[in-house]
Amino acid sequence: MTARLGDAFFRHEYGRLVAMLVRRVGVHHLEAIEDAVQSALLAAVESWPRSAVPDHPAAWLYRVAHNQLVGELRQAARRGELAAQHARASLEEAGDAPTGPRAGLAGEVRDDLLRMLFVCCDDAIAVESQLVLALKTLCGFGVREIAARLFLTEANVYKRLGRAQARLRDAPPTTELSDAQLAARRPAVQVILYTLFSEGYLSAHADGAIRRELCAEALRLAGELAAHPLGATPSTFALLALLHLHHARLDARQDGSDGLLLLEEQDRGRWDQEEIAVGLSWLARAAEGNVFSRYHAEAGIAAEHCLAPTFAETRWQRVVECYELLERVAPSALHTLNRAVASAQLHGPASGLAVLEGLAPPAWLLGSYQWSAVLADLHRRAGHVELAAQHRAAALEGAPSEALRALLARRLG
């Protein structure tokens, strides 16, 4: 039954199939490829419950998507579209779809997916559209999820996605990129992996506050990036350190009923010490050289939390200093908001409020639950009852999931 595989399987296979087929027929046929992959997934959802899940479901999906795409391109060729005819020939030269596991398939798919992340980060596509395109096409995010994660309206997401797709329709058929192109697009790929992990770590999805499959996929791809000669840079190592340090604490972030736990509520005995050691080793490697990125600062913050024996014994001064460095290399009102939280832990709520005094948050942050939740907590701790109540109500109303709403209700009193 499809329930045995779960939504995570189909989400993961969507990106893998798109990446494999793009490599064979060219990125300018992306929309036809997505249609074919969606048809294959729909066929699986409809047919597998009535019969049985194939022995090799990924290969089954590939064959169905492959055949659907060949049929579409043949029809296009008959209509006189020479470019589609060329793509069809390229597809058939690549061979039939796999019918079962074969040597090297996993490595090929992995490389295809990472390559497609670089393709999505075409310099001709606006940076904000690159991220939307990658999250939608390769990571399986819905428009609503993208809007929530990037602080955008759904209409804005559709616009950015349309612009990116229009650019790819005019792109060269090949997805092979030069070393210079890979190096130039590396920072954008890092942002995509960071965003993918962030959505898994604290999801805006209504069905679950933590989505482990997204965290695992981001970690895997970050490892692939670090292993590539052009991806093995201090910023990539710092990103990988950050992801491992967060991932090591994942099991302790929920209680027995899958409710979210605050950092101070977590059982630190459940933190994966071996993975923390892996994260710290990557952080040490990231320190080699003269590069300091936002991932260095954030990994430093994560390391302080992982190394603290208890919440009370956290070196909050070091955390505040890391946030100050983060604001310098990647200025953002959200980072200032987080520094206010750390400052309040160090010196008290008045100190946190002082950090925010005079800050004019952008509209995307002002209307978010994060802004309201921090102000509600600081004002509550400072004894400002009415202000705390106002911000608490706004935070609870804006929370994207029931799990997060329950966490905020407990935290904010």
C-alpha cells in the first residue's frame, strides 16, 4: 500500500525524477518533465492500493514518467517542434528506463539532483526566484509552504516561479556547467540547502512541526557538496557543521506525543553526542582559511548550545557575540530579533527590549509570529502585562501549525 511508503517517499522521488529526466532531455523541457513526473506519481497513488507496491517502486515511477515524457515529446515533434524532436532523440539514445536496481543508480541520481540545484541557480534568474524554483521543482514544496518559509504571499511565489520557468524555457539543452559557473552558483545552492533543512527542523506544514526527511535530504546534499572539489570550501564546511549540530538534537525536540519542546525543556541525554562531534569537526575544518560566513556564526551559536551542560550554564555572552558577528556578515532584522532573545538570557528582559528599541522591522517580519512571540515573551518577563497579552494573541493567531501554537501558548503563559 502507498501508506507504507508515505508522503516523504513521493516528495523525495519527485525531485529525483525531475533531475534525472532534465539531464536527459534538457532543462528547457522542465514543464513537460514536471507534468510527466506528476502523472507517474498520480498513477502510483491510484494503482498501488488496488494491486501491490512494485518490488522497485522508484524504478516503476521512472519508467512511467519516462514513457509519458517520450509520448509528449513525440506529439510535439509531430507538430513540427524541432527542438522537441531533438530532445526526444536524446532521450531515446539515453536508453530505456531502469526496471530494477542497477549498479551506480543511487550515485547517478544523487549527482543529478545536486546538478539540478546548480541549474536552478542560473545567474539570469533573480536570486529570489532561484530559491522558489528549487524548492518547488526539486524539493517538492507546495506554494503555501514556500510562502510561509520565505515570508512571501502565495501570489508572489507564483510570479517568481513563472519568471524562473520562462527563463529556463530559453536555456540551452545541456545541464553541464563549467567550473566557473559552479563556483559562482555555489552560495545560492548553500542557501537552498539551508532553507530545506530549516523547513524540516521547524516546519510551517500543518501535518507536522518536524519533517525529518527534509533534514536528512539537506544533510545528504550538503555532504555531496562538501565532497565536490568546487564545493569543498570553508562556507560549505560551516554549513555542514551547522546542519549536523542541529540534527544531533532532533530527537529531543519532541515529547512522547510529538509536541514541540523548548530548548530548556529538552533532555540533553537524548542529544546524539557522536553527531555533535561530527559537527564540531566540520566546524574546525571550516576555520581553516580567511573566510567567515553567516554559516560560521550560526554554527558557532549551535555549538555553544550543544556544549553547554545545562540551559542555565550556556555561555550566553558567546552566543550574543556570535549574533553580533552574524548581523555584520548577513544583516537582517530577524538576526537582531534573535540577538535580543540571547541578550535577555544574559542580562534580563530589559536588555532584550533595549536591543529592539528603535528597530523598524520590515513588513515581512512585523507581521510574523516570530516577532510577536519574542515581544510577548520579553514584555511578560518585564512585567508589562497588557503589551505581553497583545503580542501573545498575535503570535498565537499567526502560528502556522497546531504544534507550534501549543508551544507558544506554553512558553508565553
